[in-house]
Amino acid sequence: MNSTNLSPATYQVDEHGYYGQFGGAFIPEMLHPNIEELRSRYLEIIYAPEFQEELQVLLRDFVGRPTPLYFARRLSELYNAQIYLKREDLCHTGAHKVNNTVGQILLARRLGKQKIIAETGAGQHGVATATVCALMGMECIVYMGEHDIKRQRPNVERMKMLGATVVPATSGSKTLKDATNEAMRHWINHPQETHYIIGSVVGPHPYPDMVARFHAVISQEIKSQLREKTGRENPDYVLACVGGGSNAMGAFYHFLDQSEVQLIGAEAGGMGVNTGKSAATTQLGKAGILHGSKTLLMQTEDGQVVEPYSISAGLDYPGIGPAHAHLFASGRARFYDITDEEAMRAGLLLSRTEGIIPAIETAHAFAVLPKIDFKTEEVVVVNLSGRGDKDLDTYIAYPY
């Protein structure tokens, strides 16, 4: 995760906080001191030897890293490729999100903050934030869409059990976008004592870069694990689901400048990109400002945000992180829109083929596999970003 190990920063953020034409920090004046403090200090803090020592101990002993890179034999036979699963579902709390929350809680403590706020959609980031706040004895408030509270009830109860206050967002579609709006509003009103742990590679600079760096441990481990298992560091393909894009950016990070590695993102097509019930940002979005950065987002002709839809709460977001917007616009990564039905069937197939029940978000990545004509010798890594415990009610109720 040390930045000195990275190749020249072709796809990394520039000194102004931009990835190509996307990024920046479009923020209210009240938040300028917070963002400027983060921007000027985050790299110095997170690469300080004592910070890295504390972080690495927590990643190993608390989170459970390194997570396994598992050869999926039956899936490989089915799709005629060498398919490996990066098992982020085995992280403490059940998803990749905790990599970032552990890093940000250590950062917040060094910045002298006393309170933590967060937004969550599927609840995995909320649980991961509540977990590290309990670990560090800090107050935690999590904003969550009222609709998501109902469909992700197990994670809501976990957050409460960990001592967090869960505040419903009751505006708009009552999902992730609206939870983010409420968290931003809270931060504007309480900027001095509060640190906002953003859960994806979205928001004003330096958040997209900071979150990406904390998740870069995923691709760092993939390289060393592949070398051990196959004798090569680079796969032919890396697949991951993309809402805001944190797990995907973590899986892509150390391959961004390796042009021989094909980067594939799976977005929530919902009921279909032309139905008005979708969250496929690269297909439906255009450039605009969302939650503090310039990126691709779904919007009307007069610039109003279009309400997204997905059966998966974690992908139910009208935008995409600015780094992913740049990867799409530059052609470095390809993005597939996956319908609810395709995702649900892929989740069921993985469950019955490999004995692993994935989060519905993650199932979107597996739904890409039948859409690509692989060669037998090609190495494919799918980032298995979260487990499906939280989604069992949705799986059970779905009419297969």
C-alpha cells in the first residue's frame, strides 16, 4: 500500500484533485477548513511509519488480512477460464468496507476529531464504521435511507448493537444518495468536532484518492497471491461491481497502469437501462457535480439528479466515483450494466457452484462472466466484495 511502490501515476489523481476532467472539491464554505486540512495532511499522516505500523496490525489481527485468493474450480470449468475469487467477504464485518474505516478512524484520531458520521446504503459501510468507532470508543452517527433501513434490517440491528445511532433519510428515493445528502448536511453544521468517513471513492478531493489508497491493499495482495499460485503477478481480467466504486478501485489500483490487465466494472442495470429503473451511470450519466466532485451522474436536461434504482442497496446510487468516470471516459475500463434478474441468478449460481453466497452487489460482478468469451488459459480475478447474509430475505423472496 506504500505509494512508492506504484508505477508512474497515469490514472492517479493529480495535484489539483482531478482524474482527467473529473474530480475536484466543490464544497460549501463551511467545509473548506475540513477539506483543506485533509488535503494538506492525509498523505503525510497515512504514510507515517507509526500510522502504517498501527494500520497493518489492525488489518492483520482485527480485519483478518490477507484475505484468501481462492481458485474457483467449478466456476472455472463452467466459464472456460482460470477464475480466482478475492475473498473480501471474509473480512471482519463481512465486506471490504472495513479496510477503509480502519484507516479513516486512525486518521480522524490524529486530526483530533471526537465524533464520526457516515452514510450507508447496503449497511456494510455503516457496520464497518460502527465497528471501528466501538473499537476506538468514539461516537458514531450513521445516515441511511429509510427504504434501505427496511431492506437491510440485519445490518441496521448490527449497527445499533455496536453503539451507533442510525438516522433515517426520508427525502427523495430514501436510499444511498439521500443518506449522503443528510450526512453532508450534518457535517456542514458540525465541522469542527466531526470527521465524515465517506464509504466510497466519491466526494470532494481528497476522499476518492484516500479511500482508494486504503482499499489498494486488495490489489496489492492479489499480485503477491497470484505470483505464489500461478507464477505471474498480473491477471488477464479483474472484475468488480461498481456503485460509487470502492471495492472496484481497490481491486484495480495496482493494475491501473498495467495495460495488459483488462479492468471490468459491473453496474446496476436494475430493470433495464431504458426502463427508468436503473443505476447504470456510465450508460445513462453525463458530467456534473454530485456530492462534492465533478463526475458522471444520471440527471435530467436541467441538471436535476435522476432517482436511481437497483435491487442492491449498495449500487443504488445515481453517480460513480470520479476515478471510475475517468477510467470509463478514457477507455481504460469497460463497464457492463447488469439487470436485477441477471445479478440474482448469478448469486444463486455462485451459491450452488462454489458454496459461497455473495452479497447482491457482488453478484453483479459474477453476472459479467457469461458475457465475455474467455480463453482457457486466461486468469480472471473476481473481487468477491461482500457476503450475502444481509440479503437473504431478498434472495428468498425473489421469484426465480
